[in-house]
Amino acid sequence: MLVGSFPMSVDSKARVTLPAAFRKEMLDGDSKTLYLVPMKERVDGFTPQGFENWVNSLFDRNGEGFNPRNRKDVQLRTSLTARAVPVDVDSAGRVALGKLDASKPGTREKLGLMGDVTIVGADSHFEVWNTEAWNELQAANDEELDELLFD
């Protein structure tokens, strides 16, 4: 389980270092590949198996999974898999966020992943947020968390 939040900086080559605990949890043997998936406000990072599990879980409705004969299911699944950008974790534990822009120019700028970022453990995957956006989200969630925890 990936937990915690870690302020980091994106270097001049558009790389960011993953926390050591995340690397230990996510990288298995010789496999150094992760999938980065740009979302509306952040980038999610998955192992290949974790990404497959996540995509499959999105189609789990009433005990039924992905239906290859349903046009909408096929289009949505293709859209999800097309967003995924495979990246290798280098020997220093960094991932190349710049590959997001190679896939779709302007992605990092749109998400604000140019300088200070926060890498967040989200159970089975990690998220990369613009630090300012992450801090605003956490401040907005404080009241709701209090209500969740206490009657």
C-alpha cells in the first residue's frame, strides 16, 4: 500500500524522483516500467499489472466486466489505454515526466508539473500533483475529513 505525501521538484530534464518506499513497493525484480496516466488535475502512476487491474475495475458493473461488443466500453477502454505513457524508472529512482509531453504536447504545463510537485500515495498507485493544487485540495478536504471521522 502506497501512503504519504512527498514534496519534490521536477529537474531541468523533466524528471522527478519517486520516494524510495514507492520504488520498493512498485518495482519487482528487473521490471522498471511504470505507466503514467494524465488525469484532469494530476498524473497517476501504476505498475503494468496495477494499471490493468484499475482499467478492469472501472468496467465492473453489477458483476459484469468489460464488454467487447459494447461500443461505448470499447471506446472508453481505448481512450484510457491510449492515455497511458510507459516510463522506466532510472538507476537514480527518477521517472521522466517529459514523456507525457512527447505523447501529448503541453500536458505537463496544463497540469502544472513544471517545478514543485507532490507525490502522493493513493493505496495501489501514486499521484503526482502540482504542489499548490495539492495543498489547496487538502485544505478544502479538512472539513469533510473531520465530518467523516467524527459524528
